[in-house]
Amino acid sequence: MQTSRGILRAPLLVLILLCAFYVILYIDRTNIAAAAPLMKADFHFNNTQMGAIFSAFAIPFAAFQLVGGSLVIGLARV
């Protein structure tokens, strides 16, 4: 990517990618919640199994929040 001043700086590129990842993870998390009743009925999941499915989306989201937050703090110092 290039701007009028030359090549886009790496910290700005990392920040843009982090924002894109956050949007994708947010969409995944909200869509799985919206689809849960249909999935539960179609696949005959019980509440424990649905909890495991929600955890499969929530745990990476939480981990990425920690990693992304520390990266943004590190980028702010640059």
C-alpha cells in the first residue's frame, strides 16, 4: 500500500489489520448467537453442547482482545 508520502507505515498497517480482525470476530460471534436456536433444533444439541460451541467462539475472541490491546498500546508508544 502506498500513500502520497510513500509506503504506508507498518504500525498503521497493523492497526488496520487489527480493526479488520475485530470486525470479523464480532460478526462471527453475533452470527453464532443468532443461529443457535436453529442449530440446536437441526442437530439436536443440548444446552451443554451449545455452551461448548459458544465457548469455541468466545475464547478466541477474548484472547484476541488481550493480544490486540497490548499491540495497540505498544503501537501508541511508537
